[in-house]
Amino acid sequence: QGTPLLVFLHGYGGTPSDTADPAFLTALRRLGDRAPVVMLPQGDVGWWHDRAEGPWGSYVRTEAIPAALKRSGADHDRVAIGGISMGGFGALDLGRLAPDTFCAVGGHSPAIFERLSGDSLFGFDNQSDFDRHDLLTLARGKSPYKTPVWIDVGEQDPLRPAAEKLADELKKD
């Protein structure tokens, strides 16, 4: 098996260089030969899904990942996706939309919302866009994932209740 590829999506207002902080790089170095190739795409504030302002999800799936695999020689069968906050939402959403692409999906303090409101409107074009990407509703009854999903969230995170609800829904399947 070749080296895995980890696609890690930054949070709202973040950049790839913000994500590659010293702790992240130290953890990768500690893995030595077991470390994945890491791709940190630039996502602006698009919430990593296709929407009116741009095709952010398609960009990751059809442009960024193929380019990273070609450039790095990483194993096509060992592509994981994760992210923090907005990126955590994006990773969970892309993992659902392209289940055959990823061997694992992770959301670190993912920005999961229970409903479209003033607090979440900036992440979606409108109610219809929110409904197409409403991870809580889409996970009810049957997990939309084919691979392991990891969700972690801080105790003080204001979005913790929704992230816990999503984790609970996924555990039911």
C-alpha cells in the first residue's frame, strides 16, 4: 500500500497556512514513515460545497484531489478527508456526497447547524441550499457514509449540541 492522502479543510476565515501550525506539523513529523501526504486546499469562505459563489465542493473532488494524487503519488484508495469548523462541515458533506472517494471522514468541531437561521445563513445560499446539505436530516434513519466517521468537538463549542446529535444519528446505523 502506498502513502495515504489526507485532505484537510480549513475553517471559516482561515487559510491553509493557519491550519499547518507548529502543533500540526509536529504531530505529522512524529508519525515518521506512517505520516500521510497532507493537502490543505484554499477554500475562501465557501463552506466547501457548491453554491452560488462558487463550486467549492466540486473543486475539491474534481480538481484538488486528483492534482494532489498525481503530484504526490499517494495511494488513490487511501484518501481521507477532514476539517475544522467550516472545514469539518465540508469534510462531512463531501464524505457523504462522494462516499467512494474517501476511506475515512472526520470533522473537528464541525460547523453543524440544526436549522437555517441568522447564525447559519452566511454558510448557505438559501433554505433550499441548506436543505441539500442538512447533515442532521440526511443522517436520520441511515448513515450516508460508507467509511468510518470521526467527530470531535470541544466542551465549550457553541455548536456542540448539533455535532453531538449528528454523532448520535450516525451511531444508530
